[in-house]
Amino acid sequence: MSEYTLYGIIEFSTPLYCSADALGQTVDVSIGGHAGTLTLPSLPDWHDQDKDPLHKPLLGPSAACTWKRGERLIYWGRPRSYPMGEALVECALLEFVLHRNNLQPDAQQIYKSFGAWLNLFQQYVILLTTQNTRRDTYVEVEGEDNEIGGKIELIISEEAGLRHISSDNSINIIVSESGVDQTLHLEQLKKASHLSSQKFPPRLEYRLLLEAYNARKNGDFRKTIIEAANALEISLTDRILDEFDKLHVSFGEKLVKKFSALGGRFELARILSIALPKPKEEYIKLVINPRNDVIHRASFPDILLANQVISEVEELLQLLSPQIYQD
């Protein structure tokens, strides 16, 4: 049977903020049971005499660099810094090699599976980079306003030229992405693509951290602190139970119930000599008290306090739960 290359143009509703080392790179993906690749656009050809290099758009992947919509080349994104080469990527290219006889059903399977894949992909991009989790760094994209945002368009190259393959269902995809380097680097791109292709969801504590990020971006700092503290409590509890298993303590779960809530978990960690970056007293001030004030005193924290709590939780999750995915 003849083989065809099926292309998919991903249009992100919010751009990926990428480092120069990720631009122009190709990583492996698997969507709907079909192995393929994802390629990001490249930086423009810059010259020393360029007066305004940031106005040059990104270059499309080689297979699609001459593709147009109407009379204009497809807009893949734009550089954000010169000469560092950080960029906002608005489109990326998927490629799959499919057999001719199965082209239509395979294409429809990719359409149907793409939403779940991209949802996981964007979650891991956020967890690995924290981009677009702060209100002051959120990047709005101009364009058609729809309920979900983002889309994919599948195209096949034939002798007569490019042919669009329409979806049986109208599918829109959620992609709510953005000192601290928040750009997406190549290794992070590879990891996000791999984990989403394997359909591994984030661990519970990281799903709660995503909720905290989303709440902060939306200005709900009470929910930000509550979800971040919940994420930490789950992570600390798992670490404590692991320590009890190592010590062959059969009544570990009973002790966990006795030392309830986040403060009790920190006390158990102290008793078990679990090494943490700061003493328990510091975490009472930085995390526990803000959480208790929100829950028990109905306080309304500001963004500075929300940032403080998230920063402490991020540091502890990296230490206590270094594996961000659930296999």
C-alpha cells in the first residue's frame, strides 16, 4: 500500500514561550495510536544590519515553510528577544506517515485523540516551566473568540498539491498556556511530548498545583493558597508513609491520622528526620498560617502572599515528589 505524509498544523490559543534551543527542533509524539513528530518553527535569518529584528516572523518547519493562507505565508509566531532568540510560538507542525487505504479513518482517529493529547501536553509545559501562571506574564492572543480556543488542521500532500482533510466533528482544543526562566527548553519539550504521548496524567499533588496556578492567574488568591497547601499536604503525606515503610512501621497510617492536617504532617516529618530546606517554624509562617487564615478567618490575601506560598510549595514538591507524572 502507498504511504502518505499527513500534516497537522496546531494553532495555539496562547503561544508557547520557547527558548532558542527548542526552536526548529523535532520531537516524537503518539496521538490516537499513531507515531509521528512535532516540529517547532525556527528563528528568522537575522543579519547585523537588521534595524528591527524582532519584527521578523518565525520561519515555518521545512516541510511547510512556503505554505500560505490566502496570499500570505502562515504565521508561526514571532521572536521576543534579540539576540537571545526567545520566541512566542503560535503554530507548530505535526507529521504522520499513514497508509493510503486507512487515510480517512486514521485521520479521524487523530482528530478525536488530539484534544486529550494536547491537554496533557500543555499541563506538562506549565509544570515544567511555570509559564503563563502569573497574571503579569500571561500572554493574550488576538484572534477569533471561541469558548475553548486552539485548533488543529490536517493536511495531506498529493501530486496535485496540498489537500485539507476535514474533521467529522468540529473540534476546538484547550491550550491555556504563557529573574525566573520560564521559556520552554528542548529537554522540557521532549519530556512534555513523551508524557502526553504515553497518556501519563500528572500526579495528584501536581494536578492540585495546576489548580493553584490557574487560580492565581485568575486573581483568586484564596483558592491559590488552599490548592497549593493541599498539594503540599498530599506530597508530604506520601513521603511520610514511604518513610514508615522503610522503617517497617506497621501503624504508620494511624500516626498520620493522629497528626492531621498540614501542621501535623510537618511535625511527623520532623520526628522522622525527613530533611527539608527550612525548619518547621519557617513553614508555619510561610505556608501553614496563610492557609489557616484563608480557611478559618476568611482572609483575602494579596498576590505577594499567594506567590510566597506557591514558591515554597514548588520547592518542596521538587524535593518530596520529583516524579511529576503518575504511571
